[in-house]
Amino acid sequence: MLYFTCSSFKNWPEDWQANSSFLLSDTEHLRLKNIRNPNRRMQFLAGRLLAKTLIAERFGCHPSDLEVDPKNPTVANFSGTPIVNLSISHTADYLAVSIGKIPVGIDCERDHPKRDWLAIAQNYFSAYEVSWLQSLPKALLKQEFIKSWTIKEALAKCSGDPLGKLLKVSSLVGQVENWPEPYSEYRCWSGQPEEDIYLSLVVRPRPHFTSKEVKGTYRNSFKGPATREIRLKAS
């Protein structure tokens, strides 16, 4: 089982924050209270609501009975019992949530037209990967950089390894079979659910996991039915 969904809370009803906070646990309310930045508060709340909606749909429970484990934020609990692995990502107002019985990581990144992607690569990526990016046309350089970054972020979330370590692993770029140990068993999918949004999903599959592509959905709010399907391609 592997699902993901995306949304943008800038399109949600104006009163979504006031009318949805009852779905948070006491621990989540305390964490929300301690977030001072208004935008980060909205990201935290929206991410929890979208995650709980997806889990509740798949497991037939009520969102208010769910809590992201404060000691292990990659696991969601139902009335105190762990039920599913979880990953949440956000970039500005855009959110992505993935859940699965297997370890999972998701990351999304919004395109910033004025950002110097090569300069960022020079600060974080290996010299080999920087050289490869420099050989590409400007538009393709941006696309491949963001794809590489989101893959590494998603792998860090899935594996639990530090992002700083993974950013230097140039062989993560390209086909999965080129990934070095201990990451050779992980699988990845990437795509653009929106023109300016890049998304990557990484899982550590069980034996006989044969899915060729992962399907997800977009929804107009954290509640209500999905409005369209999102497809990612194996990377």
C-alpha cells in the first residue's frame, strides 16, 4: 500500500484554520502554539490536516483519532497504536503527503525563476554532479537540479540518514540501479504535479514490490474528495 496526495492551502476556504484545529491532538496543539512564524503555523496545521484526511480515508477512522508520533514524526498513530508510515512536505502554500506500510519519504519544491540553482549546487553537491549540471542547457539544469534535490530530501526522510550526507552522493542521480549501498534497494518516482512544482517520492520496498508507477491525487482542500489524479514516473 502506497498513497500520496497534494493540495495548496491558499485555495482552501478562508475559515479553514478556525474550523479545523479541533482535529489536532493536545500534543499537536502545543507544538502549533510554539510556532511563531504565521506561515510556518499554516504549513504545520495544513500538513497535519491533509495527512489525517488521507489516513482516515484509507483506514476508515476519524481524523481526530489520529496523531503524528511526536517522538517519531514518520509514523502516525490511531488512538496510540502505530498504523502507518508517513511523510509530509511543503513548499510555500503547496503540500504533499505520502503514507504507506513500507518506509516512505516525499519532498516537493517550488520553482523560483530568479534562484541561482548552479550556485546552490556548488555549495551542496559533489564536484562531479556540479560538473554534470554545468554541461546542461539552463532550463534542463534547473529541472535536473530540483529533481536531484527532491530525490535526496525524500531519501533522507525515508532512510533517516542526514540530508547533508545524501546531498554529496552524486550517484543518486539517474536510474535507481546506480544508487550505491546502502541505498540500492530504495525506489524513487518523480514528476511535476504543477508547472512550477517538482515532487519526488522514495520508498524502501518489501520483496516482490512491483509497482511500475505510483499514483496520487490532488484535492482542493484537506477534506472532501480528490479532484484529479497525479502520476509520477520511476526515476
